[in-house]
Amino acid sequence: MKQIEAVIFDWAGTTVDYGCMAPMHAMKQAFSEEKIDVTLDQIRQPMGLLKVDHIHAVLKMDKVKSSFEQCYGRLPCTNDVEKIYQHFEKNIMSTLSQHTRIIEGILEVQDDLRQHHIKIGSTTGYTAGMIALVADAAKKQGYHPDFVISADKVQRGRPYPYMIYQNIMALDVQDIRSVVKVGDTLVDMLEAKYAGCWSVGVIKGSSMLGLTEEEVDALSNAELTLKMKEVKYQMLASGADYVIDTLAELPWAIACIQERIQSIGK
């Protein structure tokens, strides 16, 4: 009987840094340093990409491109992407240590996966230097996946599936269909889709919801429900097999996937 062999988690917005605040604010500041005003909503849209690719995607947005042209009298080029990235790297490395708190529920999920002999991997849009800092801080809090890889260590970052492929090789997983990817962005869902594995989106704490714990608590039930529904529908439209409110529901989603795998195998 085929079983789930591995669960591959995203980092910021999924397992650490509730709301994925570190990259959002570092990115906004990076653009501001080049006199380009971008909104947090614009920054959130391509979240999950390798950060150089993320900056390039933001610069391609019509409103941002127009703002850049008004400021500089020309369209952005590769050198502009690099300059903004240098600002971003400086900004995030100076503040990243303040955004490494693990998200509630991940330790219990980790224990459940270990008890069921399921391996734990991870992918990220951070570079190796960034994720090393984050992973070290998470380990001190008790969260320690079996494998960590960053987007700059593969030929192409997300949504390309190469980081997932590196995970299944390192974790010695035989069948991609026994793998579950868990993340908080549309890019995570696409990464899983292109890899051929299952995908689960998490709403609370996500970059897509884009709210701190305090902001979530301050919303009325009606307001929060509406915002969460919007995120859920977008994730499902991008190919998510399941979308859960919090990490606490992940064992349920995995059980559902397990039933489907067993049904397919009959």
C-alpha cells in the first residue's frame, strides 16, 4: 500500500515569520531607495520567487513600470533589477533575525510526521545565506526539517520544480506522487503542480493574507472570513489540492491525500 513519503514545506509565511513580513518590508524599502513607490499588494503577488526574479516581476507590472519611466525617462533594465536587489539584500539581512519566530502548530505537525515516518523537506525563495540564518533560528525553537535548499542553489527557482526534485533525491523518495508540498503562495502551488506532487495551501500566516497575528485578531469574523475565502479561491485556482486555515489542519489534509492515493492504487 503506497504511503506519503515526504512533506516539503515553504519557510516564510508557512513555517516561520507569520504574515511573511521580512521580505515584504525589505522589498518595499529597496524600491523606495530607488525612488519607486510600490504597494505591499504589488509586492505580494510574485512572493515565493527567487528574490531577483521577484524584483523583475514587480518591475514588469504596468503601474510600477509606468512609475519607473516617469521617474527615470526610460524603462527598467537588468542593471536596475540588480541595484534594487542589492538594496533588498542589505535590508533583509539587517532585519531577518527579527522575523524567524516559528508559526504556531509547526512543532506539533513535525511530531506527527515523525511518528508516521514521513520525511520533512523544504524549499524557499531566500538565498542560501538568508535561509541559513532562518533555519538556524528555527532549529533553536525546535523546528528542523531533514533537508533545506534555497532557490539560488538550483538552475531555476520557483515555480520551476527543481528544488522539489533536489528534496526527493536528498530524502531518497521513490515516487513524486507520494510527496506533499505545503506553502502560502501561488508560486508554491505552481511549484507542486509542475513537479507532479500534491499541494496544500495554508491561509493564516500566509503572504497572501498578508496580516500579522495582531491584525488578524483585530478583524471581525465577517472581515476575516471574506479575506480568507479570497486567498482560498486563488490557491485552488492555481492548482492546490487542499487549502487549510492553519497548520493544525495539515494532518487532516494528509489523511485525505492518503485515502486518495490508496483509492487510485486499487
